[in-house]
Amino acid sequence: MVTNIISAITQQTINEQQQLLDLIDELIAALARFSEDIEWGSSVWAQDQEFLDFVQVQRISLKSSRETAMNGLYREAYNTIRIVLEGYLLLRLIFTCDKYPTWYRIGRAKGDKSLDDAKAKFKEHAQRDVPDLVRIENDGERIMVLIRRGIRVVDDQGNDTGVVVPYYSYAWHQYRPNVHHLAKPGVQRELLPEWTILKSTRAKLTDMRHRDFYLKLFTFDSMLRNLRWNGVLNQKTAARVTVHYNFLSGFTHSTKDAIRLSQPWNSFPTRGDDIAYNHYKSELALLYVCHLLAMHLELAIYYFQRWRPLHVKNIRKTYRSLCRQVNQDFGFFWFIFNAPHYFDKYQQANRKSDSQKGIVYRPEHIRNGDVRYYDDPLNRLRQLHLSQREFSTGNVFDSPFLRADALYYL
């Protein structure tokens, strides 16, 4: 019985999402064979293979999300998509970001006239003596952050090669969650005891370095901040990432809304099958998969053309062409780096208009940079399938993919 239901859901997904599924399959295949088109030359760097391995793990997870979404297991699909989104941020950070922060708490020393005087002396010292200093940031009244460039690679003679290895990569290799989380006294006391002869050594160990790696480099908020310091994200794109991470995290943390959306039935006490097809939950999951695959493909191109300038065959013909197709065919999903859809300009025009003062904005006159982002990815997708007219402004949105069930909230 369950097998028959899954087969029916899969077939309906194929019927309604064939074009999207075909493009996803092309992207999966492209990422799988990408390394075969790299002309390596005389040497291969270890981090190159680590990068490719990470990308392949992401590809496999997105392939899994595609399958679970096709089977109507939307909660499982969104959970995996969240893992991949977070993994993408980490991937960008540890392989393509060479600017990293170090924090210093500033205090007044003898002879300092004021805290500002102490901070000025600290800046002077840092600009003179700290190697690879990029800039200095304030983080509150007493905390100053030195933004430094990563680890420089030298040749056998000690000459600078011009290559910089991101400090985040070093921290990623060094970070040990067991030392950070399991070495806490309250936790450690309940775990397997140490050998008696090692107790004195164990007592000297500290998780401070690993805690700092985690809190300052690898939490979601710290990754966003560090990506902004490296120019990968700005305030707008960081906000977009937060919207999607928040939405997807609801399924991981079982928030009220996520549990409601995970139900295959409509409302209590009505009950039916344990799984059921839902066009919007299915389409959104597959749109996430499609765009994240394209983002990883674009990142692979960037890595091997900018960070490791190697020749990659079929860049324009295959890889860049696929990325353009994602935006051309499915750019209506306004994700992180692409532009808003006409629907979003329609919404922004209505928000900015003031009919009482006779001020009316038209969607076609709204600039991309002025469009406010949405906060509910699933509801926005539903509204995209619904033609709308704002009577106070006369603005109209004619949905290019109209669906009758878009009138009902999910």
C-alpha cells in the first residue's frame, strides 16, 4: 500500500516538475564529472582534492533531497537541504576566503589618558607590527578586531609564491568537536573514565582553542560575518541566507510551523495516508536543490579559475551554460545571489504606494536593489502561482504558472 502511494506521488511529481527534474539531473551529472575536465598539469594540491571531495558530498546530499522530495518526504528533504546550505557557507569560507579575524580586548594601561587613547595606541602598534594586516574593525566599545590575510605559501627556498591558504582551512583541519563539547567537566564526568596513568595529562588539556574555532569561525552567525568580511556576502545577501536557513532549520528543530507543514493531512482530526503529494512543498524543495547545485558548480568554476588557475574544459559550453539555464528557467525562485522576479517588484510597488497622497509606483519602475526580501519562502511560492490585482494602485501581476489551489494557504 505504502509503495503504491509513493509511486503515485513520484509520478505526480514527474508530471508537474519534469523540466525542473531534468535540469537537476543535468546539474548532478555535471558536478559528478567536473574533475574529469580539469587539466591538472605537473602537480596536484591536497586542498584541491579536499575541495572536490566536499563538493561531491554536497552533490550526493542534494541528490538524496531530490529523491526524498519526489517520494513526498518533504520534512526529510528540507532537513538535508539545510545541511547542504550550511555546508555551502563553510565550503566558501575554508577554500576561498583569505581574510580572517582576531579579537583583542582593549584596556587602559598606565599612561593612557582614556580608552580612546589606548585604542589609538593599539591601532598604531597593529599597523606597524602585525603581518598581513588588512584592516581594523570595532566590535563594541572595548573589542577591536584585526582582519588579517591567511597563511602565505612559500617554496623550497622560502620565497613567497603569492598563494594564500585561508586560515579557516587550517582551523577546519584542527577543530575537534569531541574536545570542544565532550571535554566539558559535566559531560566528561559521565563518559568512560580515563586510564589512571593519563589522568594528570588529561587534566591539563583545554577546549578553549576548539571553543574559539567553533564560536568565532564556524557557527552560522560567525560564518555570515566572516563571509561578509571577505566580500562573499553583503548585508542584503546575508539577510537572504538567514531567511532560508531559518525556514529550513524549523524542520530540523521541530518548530510549530514546521510540524504543521510536515503534516500530510490538512487539520486535526482528519487523517489519511502518512504521506501525500503537495505541489508547493515539492516544487520548493526541488528549486532549492536546483539552485544549490548551480551554486556549487559556479563555486567550482570560481575555485579552479581564480584560486587555482587551471584550465577546465567545457567551461562555457557545459558548466556556465547550465548555470545560466537555472536562472533563465527557474530564476522566479529569488534565492541568494539572483535578481528579484516581477512578482517581487509588484509587491514592493504596492508597499511603497500611498493612494491617499496620490503616490503610485509601478513594478517596472522599481529597481532590483530597492526590492524588499520576503520572509516565508513557501508562501511566496504559493503566491507566485496566483494572479493578483491591487485595487488601490491598479498594479497587476499575471501569474505565468497559474494554479487554482494557490488560493488556499498551505
